[in-house]
Amino acid sequence: MDKTEKRSFRQIAVNTLKTIVLLYWATRPIVGSMNLIGLQFLMSYDEKILASLAFIAFIIFSISWIWNYYKKHTNHVSQKIGLKDFGIAFGLFILMRIIAVAGTLLNALVTGNAMTSNDAALQSSNPLAIFPLFLILFNLTMGIFTPILEELTFRGIFIEMWFKPERKWLPAFITSAIFSLAHGFDNVITFSMYFAMGLTLYFAYDRRKNIKDSILVHVLNNGFIMMISFISYLILHFS
């Protein structure tokens, strides 16, 4: 649909439903990987293997479906990431880590909570007690799969579906606010932290209207946490 044309009520309703479904679906993998960990003690070894294979199939389907939807329903133009683009992405990744550290320290100072509820949920289990394949899938989901899906929906499809190309600040604020809400903020401090991180990812996307740029920044950010998780597990395992 040409966004310069006036939308009918039916079109708005359909787009709203599509947006809700896609945004909800993008967050299911991380929830699903956490559910696997929570249910692991109710499963036999064979059931854990089957559950892992089913989860992998779900991830492949989700990324393939949403990526194809993005390419089909947006003005997507594939752009390569050059050395300059990678440098900018790395700088934005550093900015996101500064925001995360500053927000976490400020939240701890004001509220006494050393981490947000989102981080606490992600780190609630003892790594050594988790079925190894579930732990690997959880970390890969957090570090790679979720960033891909979230960028395709939060930055790509949502912006293309609802805003004209010349709009800048409105989509920046709306998508960042929704991004913050989706990450389970606890108070004004944590909301502001996730909001600022959402703005950083929006800038990564809006710079060239290239979804690969924001995916790269998001993967660098979450991948950094993923690597810390893997290293921590190995230290605990061999100590």
C-alpha cells in the first residue's frame, strides 16, 4: 500500500493486527528458550533432544518467514556492510554498552537492584544445572536469533508499515518506547535505559535505511553478553 494515500479504517485495523502479531512473534524465541530450561526436569533425555530439534525448526521458520515478509512488504534494498559501516556499527555497540552500564549503575544506586528484571530473568538459572543443548540454544537465541527478529520487526517492518520515509523523530520515539516496554522495564530509569538503546538501534537503521546495520549493532551488543555467558559457563564447568 502506498503510504502517501489515506488509509481506510480496515487497512489500519489489518496493519494493527499484523504489527501486534509480528512484534509478539519476534519475542517468542527468547521466551521459548527460557521455557525449555524451566521444563527440563520434566523431560527425559530423548525428549530434550526432540524439544531442541523442534525449537531449532521454530527458529528457522520464524526468521525465514519474517525476513521474507520484510523483503516483500517494504522498500527493502539490500546493501553491503563496508569497513566504514562496520566501524560505525562498532561505535554504536560501544554506546549501547555505555548506556547499559550507566543505566544499571544508576538503577542500583537509586533502587538497590543490581540488575533489571529482564536481566534477572535471563540469569535466574544455574548454568551448570541446565541441559547443555538448552544452554547453547538459549545463548544463541539471546545473542543472534532475537536481534535478527527484533530488528526486522521493531525497526524494519513497523517503521515501513506506519511511517512515511521523511518522518524521523516520531518513528524513533514510538519504536524505542515499544522496544523498552517489550523488555520489561521496572521504573523510569530502566525504561529510559532501554529507550536510549532503542534510539541507538533506530539510528543504526535510519542512517542508510538498511536493516543489516541495526541487526549488526544488536548482534554485537547481545553477542557480547552471549560470549560472557559462554565463558562463565566454561569457567564454572572446569573449575
